[in-house]
Amino acid sequence: MRVGYLVLVVLAAGCAPVGPEFVRPDVPSNPAWLEAELEEFKTGAPELVDWWMKLNDPVLDELIAIALQENNNLKVAGLRVLEAQARLGIATGNQYPQSQVVVGDATAIGASESNANTTAGDLSFTQFNLGASVSWEIDFWGRFRRGVEAADANLLGSIAGYDEAVLLLIGAVADTYTLIRATDEQLRLAEESAAIQRRSYDIVEVLYLNGQSSELDALQAKTLLLSTEATIPSLKATSQQAKNALSVLLGRAPTDIGDMLSQENMLPSLPDNVAVGIPADLLRQRPDVRRAELQAIAQNATVGISTANLYPSFSLNGYLGLAAAGNTDTTRTGDSGIGELFRSDSLTYSVGPSFVWPFLNYGRIRNDIRVQDARLQQALILYRETAIQAAREVEDSMIALSRAREQDKILAATVDVAERSSDLSLLRYREGFADYQRVLNAQQSLFGAQQRYAANRGAVLSSYIALYRSLGGGWQSTAPRQFIDEATREQMEERTNWGDLLDEPPPMEE
């Protein structure tokens, strides 16, 4: 009765977890984007789910769908969620009796007959023990509750990490696809220019051989042709390297994916306007901002765990078992003692509370608290920095997209003028009204303008992709999240008993 009363007193005396309560730091932000007044941006809620489908490119849609199913880094991010779920289960289990074991032993003991002070009795016998013990450290200071808090925040952080992996994967596939299309367009233009320049060179060479043109004209035409042809191998290498990178993003070894890209080699067109919302939306939309906050929450709980080590820990310990001994000389007594083990008078037990208080630790515990608190402050600052950087990325992407579109209009006009200039210069040369230097200059200017225009069209699309990536778009398309595929599930279940963990979805963050 006294022990039971003491247990009730200890349980009733439990208090709130020690350590600081988490306070989300204020994040400085502007009420509106600096570039929001530009006509191509709207302040309405951004359409982040499946944003790439606005480009109306079926090939890109298919590539992203395959990547979301097969990308290896994304699969690893999903498995980290399962790992965090299991760790939460460990932390939750620590709140209950931490040790529950069944023990048993059979020990043969023989004492020395020559030992001093040996009293009369059996010097050789066998000891048998069978029992169960329980030990429960009461979560008086909230150390285990803080552990659950930290593990729960880490689980939600791993989910945010998965969302971030989805976002980055979609952006990487779209960026790589853009690079392939832009490079192939540059390659097509280079080959067309080389063909035109070869025809021009053939004309000049015939005129030179007939004495109607100088050798200098022929040499300059040859120089321009070779200079243009020299760009082709580099463009082919860039295109193939981008295709290799795309294969890896699709979870495949570098292979020929030409069949998937066999449709018309054109960059997709962008919508005229993009909704960007307001800066405050980033705190909800960006997975990396949410993950940074959850890391700070987990570290805040870790400070509480370290703080609890300052105080005594209270435990309840119990043992219930059977103990018996018998003579080892069974030929003399006929009883080994094993039969005595299950008699009622072999019962043994012990129960009672205990406490441990590391009162003299030479500052180790307090310095550990200081270490964890310093890490907490770092996490809080990193959360603010992540939010600020997120806003900067949006601003940078908006201005990059706007200026790239301006440049696109100028370069398109430049190509039109350069094409007209090239045609006229060649015509006037044939009619004898201009020297060949004008033809060379016009063709060289045309080639340069075409290359810049094709590259800038890719830059426009890349800026569009970067804008949606910075807004936190794309991860919403995976809801409900599938952290592992069926093949992975079957493989893991064959190897390990996962219980219901692979079937039960983890809790979602608010």
C-alpha cells in the first residue's frame, strides 16, 4: 500500500516539460513584389499545381510524369519519411515502461573446501532463476515528451524535404528539356547557316577560278564557313550531355531517348501573364521554408531534452520470479533442484521506486544545454534567412523573365533585319554593285543573331521555370503523396516486418 501510494504521488507530480516553448521568429517581407507593376505579372493567387501544363507540351508532360515515378533521388526522399516515422515510433515508445524483459538462468556453483571460514553445508549446488522484470522511468520533467515533439517535427520536416525534392525534380526536368530544345534549335540554325555559307563559298570559288573574283574573297568565304561549322560539334556535345542528364532524371542509365523527343523540335510558348500572389504566400508554398521552421521546432525540443538532464530521474522497478537451488550430486540426492523451481515457496519479487540525480557533472550538462541552445539560435536565423532568400529568388526570377522577354522581341527583330540584309548583300554582289566583304559581314551577323535569339528563347523559358520553382510550385501535384512505389513496398516487406507502417500515411503538417 505504501509503495502504491508513493507511485501515485510520483505520477501526480508530473509537470509540464522543461525547456523553452517554440516561438516562430518574425520574417521581414514586403507587402508586394518589387516587380509586381510589370504588365506580365498578376497579384492573384498563383496556379502552382501542374504549372508546366500551361506550356501545352505533351512531351514535357510525359517526361515529368516518368520522373515522378522513377527518379531515384525522389525515392530516397520518400524512404526518409518512412525512416522518420519509425523514429517517431521509437520516441513514442520511450514514454512507456522502457524495459520489460523475461530472464532466466541455471548456474552451477562450486565452493572451495579449502577456503577459510567455509561453513558446513552444500559446497556444490545449482541455482535456478526464472522471472520477469519491468523498469519505467517516469517522464517527470518531460524529457520523453520533448523527444516525441522533436521526432514529430523531424517527420514533418522529412515530408517537407520530400515536397522540396518533387519541386526541384520537376524544375530540373523542365530545365534540361529546355536546354535540349534550345540547343537543338541552335544546332539546326548552325547547320542551315553552314549550308548557305557553303553555297556562297562555292559561288565565290567559281568566280575566283574564272578570274572574276579575288583569292581574298574565296579565303574569307572559306574562313566564315569553317568558323560556322566549328560551332556544330560543340552544340551536338551539349545536346547529348543534356539528354544524358535527362535520362538520369528519369531514373535510367544514359541512353538514347531520341524517340521521346522525336516530335517537332520547338520550344514551347509561354502564357502572356503569370500570377505570382504576394510575398507572404511563400511561408506556406515553399517546402524549404517549412522544413527550416520544422528543424527549428525539433531543435527547440532538443533544448528541453538536455534541460531535463539537470534534474533527478524517477523510476519504478519491479521483479517477479522463481528461484531454487539443488545439489549437483544427483546420484546422491536424486534431486537436481529444477523441480523445486515451481513450488509456491520459490516465489521471489521486488518492487519499488528509485531515482538518479547527476548532481556533480562538472558543468557537462549545462554546457550541453548551451550547445543545443546555440544550435537553436542558428536554426531560427537559418529559418529567417531561408524565407528571405526565397523572396529574393522570386524577385530575381520575375526580373529575369521580364527582361528576357524584352530581349526576345529585340532579337526577333534583329534576326528579321539580318536575314533581309544577308539576302540583299548577296543579290547586290551577284549584280556587281557590292564587294564580297558585305556579304561576309551580313552572313556573319545573321548567324550571330540567330544563335543569340535561339539561346534567349531558352533563357525566357528557363526564367519562367525558375519563377514557378521559386514560388514553390509543383509539389502540390503529388497529393496524395506516394512515398514508395509498389515494387519497393514488396521488396521491403519481404525483408522486414513493417507492420502497418507502410500502409498508414504519416500525419500531415497544419
